[in-house]
Amino acid sequence: MVKLRRFLVMIQEDYHSQNPYHNAVHAADVTQAMHCYLKEPKYIMDHSLQYTVDYSLQYTVHHSVQYTMHHSVQYTMHHGLANSVTPWDILLSLIAAATHDLDHPGVNQPFLIKTNHYLATLYKRTLFLEYLSLGKPPLEIGSGLVERIWFVLTFAIGEQVREKINRKYCLLYHFSNSRQQMETQIGALILATDISRQNEYLSLFRSHLDRGDLHLDDGRHRHLVLQMALKCADICNPCRNWELSKQWSEKVTEEFFHQGRTSTGSVQRKAAAAAELRYLRRFMTYLVEPLFTEWARFSDTRLSQTMLGHVGLNKASWKGLQRQQPGSEDANAAFQLNSQLLTQENRLS
């Protein structure tokens, strides 16, 4: 437990606590969601059992809305992810979830490119936030995440350390020969969270589902599913209940607001709020819903259906809030960089 705590403390310290959203709490949230997906068996639906889920949402003092969703389904357990992943898969997936946004600067990639940030140049304008989390600078300018992870996991403090001390304090000492495999799998999982590659991963996943040829005893197929699970965990906030989802959304938009203010010099907060609401609805429509729709095809569980239900209800709630807050063109500068990314993903229907 001491070694595990040392590892988790190191991870927490490498997140920027001043970021409203991309901080250690987000990492913990993604790790918790990933754990839930890894524990989910796959089910086959049988429309013979009735159950009803009633939703009642109130999102302002003066405006409330009620939605009722009726869904009739019986679930029969079938061979699925929880029955197929190995302990190694679980370990590396949870490490990837915990570290996927390590050292995140609190701004998105289009912002770094447009402002000619040094990270955009260093990482050749592609996937640099994910590579930053991996600690894989192309110019070899120091140790990175994988090295820091391995340092803590193996307590590798130099050749002078005696074998018995190393053996005592190593978290994964007996897996030292698997370091390359560990780096490769964690790296591939983290890189899959790049939102600009959403269409690429989603199309591949959808094609497998259409053909019905995903075989979880195949390591490559299982790894693709783990990548999709981490992608879902990374943007699952709109799939939570309204109270939690709203809090997470406010953190995201607060971070976007600071980014917009940095980019333009000043942003009117009222106008920015209207843009935030538009962005959130587009984010849920073009990124979250398509991803979780395909995930529900793979893992058609009560959890998956509940998450999709929450997305629909939360979209309706944000729409109601948007009606109360007329937009302003002054907000466009603050959120133009974020909107560009969503525009690229409009193909995800």
C-alpha cells in the first residue's frame, strides 16, 4: 500500500491543481468510470420484462422541466468485457486513465496552435497534449511520464540500490522485463483520447460492430475496446445525472472562459455564458452521443442505457437554460477555438 500511495501521490502532483477542469479530480473521475466499464459484463436484450425510469429535473428556481423515459428490456448476461480482460489489461487501463491528462496546461490543442505556443512547435502540431502526458518529447528533452511512472513502480533509484532493497520497494519489480509492453499499451490508450481522432476510432469500432467480428479473446480487438472504454470515460460527464453533469460542465466552461480571455485579452462573461451553453449542446450532440451510442451497441447494459438517457435529458436541460440566456456575438472570440474542433466532428452521425 505504501508503494501504491507513492505512485498515486506522484500522479496527483503532476496535475495542475489551478486548472478548473483538467486536474487530478478529473483524472480520478475518469479512472472511476473506467473501472465501472471494466466491471461491466456484456448483455443481450430480451424485450419481455418491463421497467420504468422516471426523471424529474429542475435546473433553475423559476424554470423546471420533467421528463419520463420508459424502457422495456430484460438483460441476459453474455460473454463480455468483464469476462475477457486480463489482470494486466485492467492494471494498464487504470494507469492510463489516471495519467491520460498529466501535466495538461488547461488549454486545448487548437488554442496552442493558434497562439504559436512552444508545445505546438515542439510536438509538431499534432497530438501534443497526449504526447505531453506520455512524456515523449520528440526532441528528447528530459524524462517523461512513462519514465516517472516506471521510477515509482520499480523504485529505480540507481544501480547502487541493493537488490534486496529494490525487491522490497518495487511495485512491479517482477514485471521489469515487460516495460516495453507496458509503455506501448499505456501509450496507445492515452493517444486514443485525442478528440481530434474521434472519427477515426469511432469508424473503426462501428465497422467491427456492423460486421459482428469483435472477438475479445483476440488481444488486438480487446485493446481497441479498451481504447473505446477510455474514450468514453474521458468524456462521460454529460452521461451522469443532471446535478453532477452540470457541475462538471461548469468546470469545463470555466476553463474555456479563461482560455478565451487569454486569447482575446478580455471577454464579456455574460456573452461568454451564452456561447458556453451552445458549445455544451454541440459537444453532447456531435461527440458524446455518437460515441456512447456505439458503446451501447457493444455493451448494451442497463448502465449504458442509463448514460444515454442522461445525455438526452441533460441536452434538454441545457436547451432550456439557453432559451433564458440570449447569445451575443461578443462571445464568439472566446469560444471560436473550441467550436472549430466540434465543426470538424460534425461527420460523426
